Amino acid sequence: MINHWTFRCKAVSELIPYCEIVTGVPCGYVICGASGDLTHRKLIPAVFSLFRAKKIPEQFFVVGFARSVMADSDFRQRVIDSLQQAYGEIAKTEIENFVMRCFYVVGSYDQDDGYRKLNEKLEELGRRFGTEGNLVFHIATPPSLYATIVSFLGKNGVVKRHQNEKAFHRVIVEKPFGQDLKSAVNLNKDLLKYLADEQIYRIDHYLGKETVQNILMFRFANQIFEPAWNRHYIDHVQITVAEQLGVEHRAGYFEQAGLLRDMFQNHMLQLAALVGMEPPVDASAESVRDEKVKFMKSIRSFDLEHLETQLIRGQYSGGEASGKNLTAYREEEGVAATSCIETYFAMKLFVDNWRWKDVPFYLQAGKRLKQKLSRIAVIFKKVPHSMFARNLKDLDPSPNVLFFEIQPRQRTSLHFQAKVPGAKMCLAPLKMELDYRDVFGTKMDEDYSTLILDCMLGDQTLYWRRDGVETSWKLLTPVLKKWEAESQEEKERMLERYAGGSWGPAAGNRFIEKDGRHWIVP
Ligand code: BG6
């Protein structure tokens, strides 16, 4: 075990000297699926935090739209509960000022009635709160309802396609965006019947995380890393997204999806694209997304005859953590006793372009792992010749590693070799670290707040574009189809169990060790 000495970074002189502060514009925020879990865990706390920080103006209201029968007062009580759960005690005046802007409309998603009521309500609230007709719709329902809701919003004139009108109507569509290439293409087509592409905001909440956004700044606002950011200096890239939680109450969805769809088609490929893309011409949504799509198109297709060399599937069995027994996936409520759905997944990608040819990108993600951790590691090549080898008994100095830690710690660190005082010949790896909390001292914006504010501002940089979603499905769909056609016996054979609370299946280690490398875990 090598010890790392750490020294901290300090922000240089004036903090945040180049900062573009943006605030939202008057608008109403409509949540379709307002009685659901996402609304209360994420969306309500996110808009409240924007409102509290005055990033959105007083000309603002929230409307919840869903099938459950509720009065405004019931919805408001739920809003209060979710805010208290998210933020603990909040000043009464702050809560009151927010909650008096929250309303609820009940309606079936596939009947005109509810949408008519919604329309009337939005017109009345628009006048009352002075939102100038601007509306953001957030579709947070089960995915099978996305197209239906948008078509009913469109047919009933609740959402209007932009035609040089002054007011904006924008629609945030939750993930998963499709189940495979065909369904994603169809969903895009369905939405585009009623909306222009600039009105569609395909969300990936990982892109709203500060530490994920930092990757672009780090790479393209500094000169020193970019010349080494290629196959000549980088040995490989590792992306790990580990979760401690199991499937929880989402078995219904997860049994249909599995981890490849749930985490790889979106978050994992987005992280890989941020590390691997070419420098965009500018920071506009189109330029950034052009480069991401180009990167995804350069990913080599999987060899369907030898998938096991590139892909590993695992599923958690029972385990133990902090003295508590952990349930096996197959015993979770709503999970089939013979389910072969993967809860862990590892993937090796190759990117066929001049920058990355033959540099593997190893990606792994899993549920019910040892701890929550999302981290990218860029592992540089070893020095070509170690002049210290003779004195240090052939000890091979470890290579430089650059870490982007996304959560729970939010840090960027560079590991490098340096002389340790004392013996003439003494080397040790040191860690130069930027910890966001230490340096910036404040709690950072929640991912959803950033993204919802961007939507209100009409900025699609951190949202998926149509071709991006379709390109990522194009890569993964042949694999999904192949698996779906496998016999139960074959599925069982390819699925390795791992103890809940561990770092995943042994196969996940073997597959990277075969290449003479290993996962860097804490
Ligand atoms: C979601 C997945 O997109 O991301 C979940 O559907 C997963 O299964 C979640 O738990 C992880 O997000 P975070 O921000 O907690 O890392």
C-alpha cells in the first residue's frame, strides 16, 4: 500500500473572477407526474433552492399535474414535506412565499379534460404572477407516457410549437429516453410532431453536477493538460459509478431496464464523452454537443461473438454491511426469482480516432456496492525509462493519475512522484488536490437546479441532443438484442453473483487484470 502525502490547492487571489452570473426569467413550471417520487425527492427541492437563492424571479409559479386526486392544499403539504426532508428546518416566510405559488391540477394523461383544465389554470396563473406566457413542462412520469403526454399537451394547445412567439414553451423529458434505438427514434419522432427540437430538453442529471461540468473547464481552460491528453501519454481511462443502495422500490422499472440501460446509455457514456471529446469551437450548446456526438460515433462497435472480452454482467446476492443483512436482488420485492437482470456492469470501450486509438476506456457501475462513489481516473503512461530504478531496487514508480471525483467527495486531484526529504534517494507519490468544499466553502447547486435553470434560460448545452441519444442507443442496442435472445441457461452462465456490500463480481476484476491493469478503488 503506497501512502500519499496530500497538499491542498488554494484558489488563486480573487475567487471567481471570470463568472457569468445568470438568473432565470419569469415563467411557470409544470410537473407532469407531480405525485411521483422524483417530483418530491428532486424536482421540488431543486426549484425551491433556485427560488430561495433568487435565481428565479418572483414572477414564478409551480403547477403539479397528475392522476391522483388532490386539492391544492394537499399538494402544498407534500411540497412542505419534501422541502423539510431535503433541507430540514426552513424559515416560515421562505416556505410560505414558495408554497403560495404551488397549485395542482388533476387529470388523466390520455384524456382531453385534464389538459383543458390545465390550460385554463395556466392562463389564469400566468396573468396573476406575470409570467408573460413562459412555461417549462417537466415530464416526470413513467417513460411509456412521455409521447402520450406531449401529444395531449400539443393537441390541446397547452404547449405550442414556437413560431416567433414571444413566450417560450419548453419541455424537459426525463430519462430513460427509449428502450433501444428503435423506440428512441420513434419517441423523437412523436415529440417532434408537436415540438421543435429546440423546445425538447432531454435530461441527464449527471450533466448538472458541478464536478461533471468541471471536466470541460479543466480540459479546455488550461493549456498544460491538453498536449498530453492522448494515446501518446495516457495509458487508459477508468470510470466508476458505484452505489450503495440496491434497487429499492424501483424493481418494476429496473426489471425491464437493467443497469446497461439505466446507467450506461446515459450517464456513463456522457462521462466518457466529456473525457474523450475534441475541443469544441466555443461553449455553445451546438458546438459542445457536436463534439460529444462525434466522440460517441468513434466508439468501436462491440464484437458480438466475443462480448465477454468487453462486457461483464453481475447481480448482487445477499450480503452484510454495518452488521445488517442485505437482501439479494432476486429476493427484492417485485423481482422475479429467476431474474437475470444485471445490477453490475463493466465495459471496455475503444475509441477509433487519432487521439484515442488503442487506449481502453474501462467503465464500471453497480448497485449495492461497498460505498457510493463516482469517479473518473485518467491513468498516464509510466515514464519511458526510470533512472532511479537501480537505487530503488527496481521499484517502478507508479504513473501519474488524474482523478475527477464526482461524488460524494467533489475533488480533482493529481498524483505524481516527488522526493521525500531525508534519504538521498527516496520517492513517494504525492497528491495535489482541489476539494470543492474546502476551496469554495459553500454547498454547491444540486444537479437538477442547474438543469432546470438552464432550461428556463433556453440553454441546451447540458441536455442530450436527438442525434446523441440515438448514437448511444445505436452502440448498445445490438448487445441488448443479443442478450434478450439468449436462453435462460446462457443468461445464468454470463451473470456473475457478487456479495451485496462488496466491490462487485470477481469477473469485473479479472477482465481488467487480463490487460495487466486493475481498478483503482479507494
Ligand atoms: C439514475 C438511475 O439515473 O441515477 C438510478 O436511474 C441511479 O438507478 C441514479 O440510482 C444515480 O444518481 P446519483 O446522482 O445518485 O449518482
